[in-house]
Amino acid sequence: MTTVTKSEKPVLDLASFKILRTSKKPFVAAIPGSKSYTNRALILASQRIGRTELVGALHCEDTDLLAACLNSFGGLSAVKTSDGFVVERTSEALQAPAEPVYVGGGGTPARLLIAFAVSAEGDTIIDGNARLRERPMGDLLTALTGMGVRYTCLGQSGCLPVKISGGRIGTTEWSVSGAKSSQFLTSLLLAAAQQDRPITIEVEGDLVSKSYVEMTLHMMRQVGLQVETSDLKKFVVQPGVPVSDRINVEVDASAMSYFLGAAALTGTTVLIPGIAQTSKQGDAGLATLLEEMGCTVLWRPEGLQLTGRPLTGLVADMDTMPDTVLTLAVVASQATSETRVTGIANLKIKECDRIHAIAAELNRLGVLAVGGDDFVEVTPSRQIASATVSTYNDHRVAMAFSLLGLIHDGVRIENPACVEKSFPSFWRELSRFVNHHNAAVMSVETSEVPA
């Protein structure tokens, strides 16, 4: 049931999502295509003359807005299909959009577009919502300065909205800081392939979220682009265009984390079709951490299967899987010992300060949690207070904290529609998970959930 509070913020009462009994039959989850893969695939397809089909791609707020932005460049079209997108480029030289392009709250689309716009003729103005205007773009813009690219911040320095003046880049030696976001490097790697000469990119300082860069490299090579690196510090990108007219998008490891977490908390089994142990998505590593906490994990030919078992806490560096930290923290709240997660400093500059969100909302629910600049510690409690979880308009906060409603009364989620950003069918799929168990006939194949 969705109600409206006095502050006019919609609130979802999770009473109808409570698990009453569990089936021993695996729940086969329908997970959408990867948001990270889809965003990168849209840019790669836009670099190729001709028609490129994206199959299994994610339709959500972020990807739909990125496609709409790309569609506004002269000589390029990006159109949704029932199973993804079709991108068609008809001109070697793209024309900058006549009007400003809007990416909503999408940090990845904004950063990819900034570098993409450098190769378009004319001025491209990129803007986003209020939160995205606060999120840092300065390191990427500093890199553009070193490349000789002209740009103008139309608001706060180092932030959106920004006007990018396109044209030929004279330098072949590029550099970018990797300290705050790997997306800055990803955007330059994709843009480098559009140049007419080999480009060398050096990373200044430490590179966070390396797994996302490895994903970018994997995708570039899959479509025929040549990029070499030995240490993820220095990259050489050869000029070229993608040769593939079809890009298949893997299921989203970040999205599947909520159903891995649901199985872990309820002691049930979930099967995630469409993902392999060889996946380049860093967030797939959550399965390994849940296995360390006590769950049983099997990589089957058709996908990943996880069975929930009694949970113990752990100490983990989650730098390679940042979008699953919220899920792990919620699962850890129901373990039998403390959990400490490190390597998460960049969570402060996501859709919200997610370190703060973990600590504040777990504490609101009666679970002791402490956050710092680069860590969060969770002391589990099987007693959960009745409360409304503030989501900060962050899709991952809403989805992660909803899992506690599976096993506890009184949990409510503020602004449930914010899941549209990455997983529009989330509530429907979570309801399907609940019905799979609650609708099961009592027999040796099911068991009651202890009160």
C-alpha cells in the first residue's frame, strides 16, 4: 500500500512484502540489463557509422535520458526498442545539439557525454538535476583543459551545467585524476578511440573502482577497438570505430544484489540467469562476500544460484563493488557478528552521501551503524524498530532497505518511485519473490518463517 505523509512524500508500507513461509524451490529472478553496460554501449554504438542494435539493454531513467541526449546530436539517432535500443549514425562529423541536453540525476551519462561532446562540431550544453549539479565534474574538466578543449561552467565551478566547445583535439598525451571516480577515465577512454591518432592516457594518483574501468576495456575490445594497458595507470588507445552492429547487454550485477540479499536474509534460494562467473562487473563480487558470510553460492551454466544460510559478519574492502555496499550493510544488520566495510570513500559523492545514509537509516531502525570517511561499521540487531526509511531520492537506498521488510514488521520506504532510475520493475519483481514463497503450499517443500 502506498500512502502520502503530511510532508506530501509518498511512502510505501512494506507489510504486504512480509515473507510468511519459504519455498525450497529456487526463485528465478528477472533482472534487467546492466545499467553500466547499457550506458557504455550507447556511447560505443554512437561512434559507429551505420545501424547498431543494443539487445537486452536496460530501460530506466538514466539510460533513457542518455539515449535522448544522443538522439539530439545532428547526424545521430538513438531510439528505444522492446529489447533495448537502436542507434544509427549517418554522419562522420556530428553536430552539437541545438538545445541544452538534460541527464537528470545520471552521473555516468553526464560524464560520458562531456567527453563525447568534444568530437561534435559546435557547443554542447549538458545539465542535470539539483543533486547532479552538486556532484563533482572538476577532475574531468581539468583533463579537458590539458587536452586544449574549451569549456565553460555555467553555474558553480567544476560542476554542471557546462558548455563544451567541440573541435579537433591537438594533443595526444592526456591525463586524468582517478581519485574520485573511475567514470572520468572511462569517458576519456571511449573518446580517445574517436581521435585520428593514437592517444596515451595517464591516471594521476590512485584509481578508485578499477572494476568499472576493466568493464570499459572489455566492452571496447569486444566491439573491435584496440586499447592496451599493463597496470591500469597508463593506456594507449588506437584510433578506430566499433565494428559490431549488435551489442548484447549482460544482466545488471548491481540490480541482482537485492535478490541475492533477499535470499540471504530469508534463508531461501535464488537463481539469477544471464550472468557468468567470468563477468567483468565488479558488483558480481557481492556473491563471494555473501558466501564468506555463510551463504552457499553455485555458478551454474544458466547463471548464479545463492542459498541463504545463517549469517556471520565480515571485514571487506568493497572498492571494486561500490553499488552493492548498501545491500551488504542491510544484510549485515541481521548477521550474528559485526561487519566493517572499507574502500568506500566515493560513496559520499553518489546520488546521495551513501555512507551517511547507511548509518542514519540503520540507526533509525534500531541497528547500530557508524560511518566514516572511508568505512562503515554495522553491529547487528534482530530487533528492528518501526520507522520510515528516508531514501534521499536515491534508488539504491530504497531497494536495499526494502529487504528488511521481508522479515520485519513496520518498515516503510519513502519515495518508492525513485527506483525508476535504475530498476523500474523492482517492486513488481520483489512482489513476485514474496508471492513465490507465500503462495507455496505447506508441505515438506516449504517451512514457516519464525516469528
